[in-house]
Amino acid sequence: MDMDVKITHRNFITKAYCKTDDFPFHVISLPFLESNISSKLCYLVFYGQVLRYQRLCTLRKDFENRTQKLAAQLISRGYNPLNLKKQFSKVIGNYRQEFNRFEIPRDLGAWFTNILSTDTEETVPKTID
């Protein structure tokens, strides 16, 4: 994970950048629930990544896009969306002051549900020709 930096109208705009997104093949990362790692630790990876995205992204939409992509990947691996929602709400509750720069909605669960239901071009899987 790295940071993409652009200067727009004399302001720095940052967002999370993962070089594996540009690879023409699928890269396996993040824990699987079926591994020998505790499922609690698996869900804490999501917690940590959400906090990381918040710190790397200037714009709320970039944070939401990255969070949606991660959640979709984890759900496709069998992660429970309700447990991800709990971790999402928990990390925001624990770091509320940092998240407030996004003007976060009052209902965190509904925000997470909205993030999950939003289709972005970044979540469309790449095809290999």
C-alpha cells in the first residue's frame, strides 16, 4: 500500500494506492477465514485497513471506494458483512476525530451499507486477454 498524490488548484489530494491493482492478474492477499489465523484477527485486518484508508485519503469518495473494494473482496471470501459493519463502526467510533474531516453520517451502519451497495469502476474485476 502506498499513497497517490496529486496537486489540484495548489492543494495536495492524496489517496491510497496499491500497485497490485494495476497488475494484469489477481494477487492473493489478506487472510482467509479458513486459515489457521483466528477469525477475530481476520476481521481486525479490515479494521486496520479502514483506518489506514482514512489516513491516506483526502477525499471521502476515495476512502469509500477503497473500503468498498476491500469489503467486496472479503465478502467474496466468506466474511460476514454484519461483522465487517461492526468493525467499520468500531474503528470510526475509536477514531472519531480523525474521521470527522469526512463529515461522516450519523448512522454508521447505514453508511457502510451504502458503501457496499455503491458500484465503482475500481471494484470491477480486471479481465486478462
